[in-house]
Amino acid sequence: MQTHDQTELHDGGGVADHIHPEPQTFVRKYIFSIDHKIIGIQYLITGSVFFVLAGLLAEVIRTQLMHANGGVVDANTYNEIYSVHGSAMVWLVVIPLLTGGFGNFVFPLQIGARDVAFPWLNMLSFWIFPPAGLMLFGSFLMGAPAAGWTEYPPMSLQGQAGTSMWCAAIFLVGVSSTLTGINFLVTILKMRAPGMTFTRMPLFVWAQFATAPLLMIATTALAAALAALFMERQFGVPFFDPTKGGSPVLWQHMFWFYSHPAVYIMILPAFGMISEILPTFSRKPIFGYKMIAFSSVAIALLGFTVWAHHMFTSGLAPFLQLPFMIMTMLIAIPTGIKIFSWVTTLWGGKIRFTTAMLFAVGFIATFTFGGITGIFLSAVPFDLHAHGTYFIVAHLHYVLVGGSLMGILAGTFFWFPKMTGRMMNEKLGKWTFWLFLIGMNGAFLPMHYQGLLGMPRRVATYDPQFQTINQIESIFSYVMTFALLLFFGNLLYSIRNGKKAGSNPWGARTLEWQIPSPPHYYNFKHVPTVFAAPYDFAEPLPYTGLEEELTDAPGPQPASVH
Amino acid sequence: MAVASVSYDTHEEPVVDRLYAETRDLRLQGFLLFLVSDVVLFSSFIFAYLYLRNTGQGFPPPGIGRLDVAFAAFNSMVLFGSGCTMHYALENWKHGNFNRYATCLIATIILGAMFLGGQGYEYTSLIVRDHVTWSGSGIFGASFFTLTGMHGLHVFLGVCYLTVLLLQSAHGVYTKQKFFGLTAGTLYWHFVDVIWVVLFSIFYLI
Amino acid sequence: MNIVMIERTVAAVGAVIVFVVAALALKHEWKTPGIENQVFKIMLGLLALGGIIAFLAGIGVLGNFAKGA
């Protein structure tokens, strides 16, 4: 039914045939652009800048911890640094890179659309983001937030002036995310090419489709919490201060009702990327297409029912602890389905270990490890023991660095040729991968042990018995930083000097690889028609209407100016 | 209620070009999703209010009386009435009764402004007579003024929006077939109404 | 007749009108297609519910607390 309707719609005169003339001035083309590809790259660049800044903060943390007595920064500055490091990595790096960056660039191409549903809104979403990032880092000037990225009251109520700045900055990022979520959801629902039914969508699109409602709903809930904290700090309106009748636990509920779904905002798009990369380099159809697709949605739905597992030590009633524990463990089922499907995709495939593939396989290993410690932590008795220790730090860095960041790196190596028309250096890339993998595991694996021994997180100085283990972690974290420097060097070098990529260097089958690299302003000369899901490598490509893409045939004519 | 005599013909197929139809679909979905996220925003604050109310030290806090139900019920009727007139404004537009549409829309705007006036009166009497303030009356003042203030802001924006729609339709921006702005305005106004049903119940009646 | 009684009376009468109008509109709208009309139906239903609640509040069944509690 879907196919029929859409074929009819694209017969002429619809949105797909309504093409605006390509902007000519530099400002409209590269700065205030409404082209989803440019906006995606803008997100990637801005996010990378924030990534470097937040990464430097991480290295200050690791350097401070080289010595049991610290000595690099004082305790208050240390608190500010890890708070801003966490906030920036979550809201300014991982979420914008995965949704705003890769989401914007890739998925409209994959569904055969000419742009997202609301290009102007897309531009607005992006331009809210850099000022918000500057506000967050600017909070150092007025005394940055110092209660961790979660900013629990009453500590955040007593925090320095920058805490209010933090609220405002995260609120703005939230507005940007909400608008992006609305935009993506409408685009996926309404702008697919004719014939692209839901079960023919590439899995990256499915991942974005599962993420968009999270962006839209969860982020709005966070906005309420942030607004309340801001009002309490600036105008003394009592929500969280227990001396005035408020409740600090309320903040935890409101915060985690957002922030647990946000965990899936940070990982689902990476799942989608892995699901694209693995079949491409195994030359094999993805195993369990529908299971992977539906498990994304299942994870997104279950993600709303588990927030209080972050609050087992906050005085949550025991009769509430059990359901939250069970729901949390249930999430392992759809996640496990994905992991087994990926492994089975590799099974018997003709595997080609490009850098992107290495990162994807590394992702499976490290993410699974982080996921398993997540199951540990969902068990109330274990959580009571490990809460607030380095075990938590280890867990979250395994899923965020070993999961989301690995996904981002894999995605960069995979889609860089499409964005720039040039390849990244594979040799440097492999060095990056191995150094990154060694550095990452060396830095975060010992933290499990350290946490079980009882070293608390968020401390500037610590018991000397942990000094050796901390020094090992710090040294490996420098290795990881070096790997990332190699990566950025590779990136900057390859933009100008990389090998020419051609339209489809990996032999991938999704729609974005069937058009020139970088794609034209209008994406497709003719909107293609889709006949099947893109993963069957034995069959010819399931598209028609792409014959002229790689020829000199003229592009579609812009609609008359109005 | 002269407006109640509108004849309904819901099987009329609008004749519009495909570009408009598709664009309208996109905008409609986008607008509905925006309303969903707005519902989540209100729900979060409502959750906060109910949570605080049930964990705090008794409700309403000592020294603060109940709110004035009679006046609030009266004021609610002003807002709910505006919802009805807005509904008929859109219906009249769909059937080409542009004069009745204008009457209904103007009535909606006036009723919306009256509601805001009523809320202003209520705020004034609370602050001046009962000394209940936003920041000085514990969780009661905080939740009440934050939620009703947020709602009042939405009503205010809605009144502005409807005024713009009135001016736009007077200048011929919309036609009998192409009137998405009016649909969006009606959706928004109904949303504001329905939120008030909830707020009225949880602040005045329980 | 004091001001409170007037307010309550107006509220109760208005609530009846709102309920009737919303219910009639809902009945007329019932078979309309299209996503926005589905939303309108939900909204009209809730508006009718609001009419009922306001009527009960107006006649003093709901929210009738002792004065000065």
C-alpha cells in the first residue's frame, strides 16, 4: 500500500520535484546552509572541536591522578574539570556527532530524499548548538559547575555561578536536539523514495528512526528539569531544596528520565553504523535484518522504563527497585539479539579488514564488555556495592568510548569518502585502530578492579594503594590520545591529499553510494525507486532511476523562483 | 449559539496541487510532534508537582489556604468556551462561511484575553491578599506559579498567534482549500485548553 | 447572592454549554478522516470532560473544601 501511494505521489509536482536553486554565495552555501549534507558536516566539525576540548580536560584528569596527592590542579578545579568533561562529551560531542552529524549527512541520502523535511529548522537546530557549547566551556570563566555531569542538588544549588550557565547551555542543546528529532522523524515517515517501505530501509535509518522520538521526548523532559534547577538557583523557587519543602530525589527522577534514554540516543545510531559496515565488508547480507531493526525500537521503548536503576542508592522504595532491575535486565535481550546478529553476519563472510571494519569489529568486542558490566550494575545488590566507584566509570567509558566513540570512528572512516570524495589513509588508520584499542582497554579495564577495591569516583586525591594502577591507566590514556591525534592528522591530511575515492569505494549497496562523491546539492538526478532491502550481495542493486547518476547528464531543474 | 447551525459535509475532497498536499502533510506531522514534546514538558512539571506534593510536609503547606475554586471554575469556562468557538471558526472556514469564521475567531481571541485577565486577577489576589509568592511559599507557590505561568505564557502566545491568523486571513493568505495555518492554530488552541483541564483538576480540585 | 454564587452559577451553566457543544462537534466530526481530525476528536473529548469537571466544581461536588483550611 505504501509503495503504491508513494509512487503516485512522486509522479510529478510533489516535494521531491520541488528543487530550490543551488545557493551561490559562500555564506549561504557553507555557513547558513539549508543543505542537510553541509549541516551534517558542520555538526561533525563543531563536535570534533568540542571533542578535542573535552578530551584535553580528560587528560588533565588523568595527569592529576598520576599521583595520589594530585598536584596538577586543586580539588575545586578538578571537580569543575570532570563535570565539564562529562557534560561536554555527552551533549556536545557524542549526541550531536551521531544524530546531527552522521544522521544529517547519511540518512536522507539512504532513504532517497532530496533533503530533510524542514531544512530551515535543521539550520536553526545547528546554529543553536555552537553558542550552547561556547556557553558550557565559558562557564569556566565564572566558576564552572562542580557536581559532576549529573549536577545533583543540593550540591548544584550551592555551586558557583557557572552552574546556571550550565543549565542554560544544556537547555539550548536540548532545544536543538528536540528540533532535530522532530525533523528526522517526519523525514523518515514522509520522505522515503518510492518503494522504500519500512522493511526495506537501511538499518542506519532504522536506528535514526528509533532515536528520533527519544531526542524529541526525553530531551523535553530534561528541559523541564533544567528550567526548574535554573529557576531555583536564580530566583530561589523551591523545587529541590529540602529545607524549603523540595526534594533532591525529584531532580534525580527528572534527570534520569531523560538521561537514561539519552544513553540509547548515544548508542543506537552507532548500532546502525555497525549494521551498515559489517555486511559491506563481509560481502554477506546482514543476518536477522528485521530482528536488528525491531530490536532498535524495543531498546528505545524499554529505555523509558528503567531510569530509576541509577537511583538504587538514593532511597528508592524496595518494591520499586525490583521492577526497575528486571526492566533493565530485559534491555539486554534486544541488545544481545543485535550482537549475535552481527557476529552471525561475520560468520562465513568474505571479510575485508579495512579500518572501518576493524573499528566495527572492535566495537562489538568492547561494547559487549561494557554491556555485560551494565548487567552487573542493574542487579541491586551489586549496584549498592559498586555505586559511586570507579567500576561505574569503567562501565560508562566502555560503552561510550568503546561503543559510541568507536562507532563514530568507524563511521568516519566509512563515510569520509562520500563526504569529501577522497579516501582516508588506511595505513595510518590501522595504526590508529590498534593504538586506540590498546590505549582504551589499558585505560579503562583496570578501573573495574580499582572500583571493586573501593576507589570512589570524582576525587582529586586518593589512597596511595591505588597509585600504581592509576599510573598505568594514565599512561594508556596517553596512548589513546596519541591514537586520536593520529586520527585527526589523518583526517586533515586526507581532505586535500587523500586518494580519489570514486562513487563507491567499498562496494556498498545503500543508496548514498550509488551517486557521486561528494553528492550534488540536489542529491539525486532522479529520485530512485526501491525494490528490496539493500543487503543481498548476490543480487543486482534493487534500484531503478539511477542510470544517469554517474554520467554528465544535467541535474534536475530548480522549480521556478517564488 | 448561532454558530451551532453549521451544516457538515465531511466528504468534500479538497482540490489542491500535489506540492501543497505533501508540504501540508509534512508540516502537520511536524506540528503535531511539536505539540507532543510540549505535552512532555508540561507532564514533567506536573510530575514534579505531584511528586513534591506527596513527599513534602503536607499539602497545602501550613499557613496557605486552598485556592479559590469558584473563580477558577468561572475562568476555566472562559477558556473552554474559547475552545468551542475556535472549533467552529475552523469549521466555518472549511465550509466557506468567512464572516462567521471571523466572528468565531474574534470571539476566541477575546475569550483568551479574558482568561489571561482572570489569571492576572487571581495572581494579584494571591500575591497581595494571601501573600503567596513564587519563591516564598514553598513547593506550593513554586509549582502553582510555574505551571500556571507556563500555561499562561502558552495562552498569551496563542492569542498572539490567533491574531496573526486573523490578520493573515483578512489579507487573503489562506483559501478555502489551503488553510494549514488555521488548522495548526486550532490544534494549538485545543492543546492549550486541554492542558488547562488537567491543571485545573490537579490544582483546584484535589 | 454574593460574587461566589454568581461565579459558580456562570461556571455551571457555561460548563453545560461547553459539554453540549463539544459533544455535538465530536458527533459531527466522528467520521472525518485524516490525522489532524483524529487529534481534534481526542481534544474535543477532553474538552467535554473538562466541561463535566467544571460543572461538578461549579455545583460544589468537586473541590469543595472547608473555608480557610
